[in-house]
Amino acid sequence: MNIVVAIKHIPSIADDLPVKGNNVDFDSVDFVLNEFDEQSIEQAVLVKEAVGGTVTVVGVDMIGELDAVLHLALAKGADKAVKITGDDPAADSHQQAKWLAEAIKGMSADMVFAGVQASNDLDGQIGPMIAAHLDMPYIGGVSSVEVSDHTATVNKEFAGGIGGKYSVSLPMVVGVQAASKPPRYAPISKVRQVAQTATIEKVSPSGDATSGLAFKKMAPPVVTGHAEMIEGSSKDVAKKIVELLKSKGLA
Amino acid sequence: MAPKFEKVKVVEKEHAVVDGVDISGHWNRMFEQRVITEYTPELIEKVADIPGGESFANCYQCAKCIAVCPVDIVGNYGPRKLYRYAQTGMDLTEAPELWLCTTCKNCLRVCPKEVDMIQIMPAVREQAILAGKFVPAELQQAFENTAKSGNPLGQPQRKRDAWIKDAGVEVPIIKDLARPVDVLWYVGSYPSYHPRGIDAASAAARIFSALGIDFAILGKEEKDDADSQRLAGEKGLFEMMTEYNIETFNKYEWKELMVTGPHELNAFKNVYPKYGFERPVVHYTTFLARYLDQLKPLLKHRVEKKITYHDPCYLGRHNGEYEAPRKLLEAIPGVELVEMQRNRENGYCCGGGGGGMWMDSFTAKHTTMRLSEKRAMEAASTGADVLAVACPFEVSRFADAVKSTGNEHVDVLDILELLDKSIRGEQ
């Protein structure tokens, strides 16, 4: 099994997100691994552990700090790491999908994993676009993957708690919502060991993509309302809550 | 020439002379070597072969440690027992016992063979973690939080200094101050984020301000010391944080580094020198004890309380400070200081050290009660109204423990909060 995981390095939203011009002020934010990609890496490693093979993690180096993320992926069980030297923190999901697809083309992948979405674009398009570029089938919203005899059985989550089970002939692209187990913790001792010995393959970005989104304006949301804190004894508070619910026609 | 005896034969004679020595009447004496061939040394060697684990093999089963081990007092544990378990088949790298030690150091204090659990436990834990063996999930979460957010609570870095706006006094950030200060105050993660920790941090700020101390904090640049994570086996995480912290400390000019927490004291004073950082580090109790003459006139309001003080393991046994906290408490007018049975060098551990802070649920499964509960009961038995502490791990631990043991009448307060009460009066 040749498994490839396409990851995204995105601005952290744990801190304030400063805006500069029509985009995020990329110089003032930390970049982190997309949360769904953590799930995606875990699912890929679980499949490898079940059926054997290799896991290659590939991502676009947006700000020259992707190595740390790739070392973490290697410490968690990935075998190879590749970075596409994009060096453009503003590259959107369309552009990244094209670069990633071009890099993955030569890897003869049986399965490509991608996080189902990321908190920057929120368009959930990386996976489907890579699939389109590579001419592979795509299933997103996946919460577990099993592989046997070159066929993958995946569970896809739908709204309302409904799940669907699909059998897919490989190769395919999977958009991971959640791995079948919580992502493992990679001890920093191990990550640091890996960082000293691992080699990361560098690939130049290739291929252009028309941008899916054109930014007209970006600004922090304007605060229009606020929460009302009800003071007083628990009886008074309960009374006021009942009045409020009645006044809004909810009770 | 040594006497020879036949194997597997107990010699008990009415009248016996061996090498000219009359040993008649010693009916219980056995002249044969104790058969210990059913015990294998492999699992002891497995621990002793790990760098740092060597002294495990020193144990000669005297059991002095068992009398003082805080975990044995609420369970069935202790260095001697671990050695015995290893002899009879327990692989410490895979056993739950690996995660129960709080590195409180009371065993090492009494051990005639210097079996050093403070070295052994982190070393064996690191091997277990690296080999992907069992690690309590709640501990992994604390590791992950520290690696990702810079603190074990998983709180955002940008909120690290959010507490200062409600402190009631100005708390300068060294970056904004842009000048050298006398004291760089390392606040710590729990005083920065935990609601009860913030109470202590705010009290500290008001005390320093009242004393006119020239201090500043690192604000959003401050990150966890990760010493307890190191003792819990994540040395790599500790080193990552250490590199960051040393670089940050060295960015600014200051004369002394003051810490709110004993674990930070241990890290910066005893471990950081190995990483090239050798600067004066002081715990707030030691620091404030120097200012007793200036502090006493400020302590205007009487605090009519019977107070017992809990010695933090990492302030007392690990760093030898027993008197400064007591001097500060005794300086407060109205305070009657009473001692718990286990105090100073023999102080009982709260269970928070060595990563125990993040393994409460796990530890609870292997003990009859939490260590903090045992200690809260001991505090209550003195008749004290207040359990005074000097470690940011302890306020939340003991506040829970007094409740769960039915001792709500005992207030758990940091010494900083008590001093602040005396300066400002009940608020």
C-alpha cells in the first residue's frame, strides 16, 4: 500500500488574527497543522499498521516552517516527508491542490488522504480537487477506513447522525473527518530524534490554478450584540429567565 | 576455612560447635543460604540498564522507604515493593506502578542505599513513552497541551497575562517597560490561568507593589517550565521549553528571577544550569522573607486564624526551604501556626509532583484515596481553620480534597493570599 497524506499548514486561530490589506497579516501569526490533517495522518498510519506499506506526508511550505510539522508526522509513524516550496502564505486551496496533485502524481499512490476541511478556507476543496487532478474517486466526511484486496471500505458521515458504508476500488482520495482512533501523541523526545536524522524531500511547486476566491475585503467582525448577565439570587435569576423566555414566545 | 554444609538441609543441633565456636541452642538459626533461585534478576537489570535507572539495583529491601512513601500510605507501593515486584515478574516499563511515583523524594531522604527514584522514574518513563507503551491518557493530554499551547492547561498563549487587568495594581510587562528591572517574576502556568491560581498571582502583584519592588513579568512571552513533564518522562518536551525559556530570560536585563512555584524553582535553579543558564533564582517565600521588616508594618489587619502549613515537596525536600514560609505566616498578626504530624523534611506529598497533577483519575484507580485527600484530613485533624500552601499546584488540589473529605470548614489559601488579606483587610 502506497499511502499519501496531503496536509495544510494554516494560520493558528488560537491567537488574535490580525488583518493586513485584504488578507491575514501572515507575518504576525503562528502557523499550525490543520486539525483535520492530524486525523488524516492518524488514519493513514492506522491503515499502514493494519495492511503494511508506506505513508508519505506531503504539504506546501507556506512560510518556511513546515519541517517541524513533517518531523511530527514522521514521529507519529509516517515513513517519508515531502515539502513543496510554495513560500506563499496566501496560496489558497485551489492553488495548493494543484501543487499537491502535481507532486503526488509521481508517487503512484493507492490512497491519498486529506483532512476534510481546514479552518482557513473552510471550503473542503483540497481533497476533491486533488481527486479531480489525479482522476481518482473521492469520498469525504470519512470516519473510518479499512483496506483489503485493493478495496477500501470507508464510513462516511452524513448530517443527522446517519452514516454510509462504501466499498471503493483503489486508488482513491479520502477526505478524513475523524480517524477511527484519536490521534496518537508523539513524544517530543522522539520528534527531536527524528528532526536530527530525517531527510525531507524538497519539490518545486508546479502548475497554476485559477483562484477559487477573490478577496474583496477582509475585516474583523463587528460586535453588534452582547450577552446579558442576569444578577441576583438564584430565585430572581430563574424568575427573570422565565420572563425572558415568555417574552420571546419560547415558553 | 568456612564451614561446609550439605545443600537443602537445615542443621539444628542440640549441641553444635562450628570452627571452635559453640553455637548450641540457636534453634532458629539456619546454616544454609536462602534459596532465591526462583527470582530472576532480569527485570531489575532492565531498569538498572537504563541510564538514570542504575540505582534501582542497589535496593536491599530494608523498607525504610515504605514507612515514608506517600503512595504506600494510601496504597500498596514504594521503592522496596517495586524492586520486589520486579523480582517476581513485574516489568516496570509496562506496569501501572510506573506512573504512581510523585518524585516527592521522601524515600531518597531515608534510603541507606541511595536508590534514587527522582532519577529512576523519569528515565524509565521516558523509555516507556518512546517505546509506545502504556501512558495514562490524561498525562498525554497535558504533554500535548504543553507542546501546542505552551501550558499544560491548554489555554491560549495570548491570554497568559489576561489576569493582570484585575490585579488592582499595575503589573509591568518587561517588553513594554524596555528597561532593566531588579526582579523578573516568572508567574507560572497555574497562577496565570487557573482561577484560584490567579487569586494568588493577583495577591502577589499587590504585595510586590506595596513593598515597592522593581519587578516585571514576561507576559505573553512566558511559557511553562515543563519540569513536571520532564519528571513524568517527557524530556524532549522539557528541553524544547527550556531552550525557549532560556532564550526569553536572556533577552532582558534583570538581577534576580523570582518564581511563584517550587517546580519552577527546581527547574530554573537545579536543572537549567545543565543547559547553560546559571542565574539567581528564588522562590517568592524566600524572597519575601528578606523583606520581613518592611512587610510587618504593612500587615495591619489581624487574621484570627489557626493555620497549618503544608510543605511543598519541591520547596522543602528538593530545595531545603522550610523556614521562610513559616516566618511569613508568623508575621501576620492574629495567626496561630500549628504543625501537622508530618512536616518539614517528612512533609506528606499532595500528589501533584512528577506529573501526578495530571494523573488524578489514573492514580485514584490504584490507591484507596487521593494523596491530597489524605493530607487534607491530616490538616483538618490539627483543628486548623486554614491550610496554607506555597505551590500553585496545591490550591486547587486541596480545595477539592477538603470538600471530598467533608472538611469544607478548612480554607485552602496560598501564603500570598493570607499576606494580602492582612495588608488590605477582608475584601
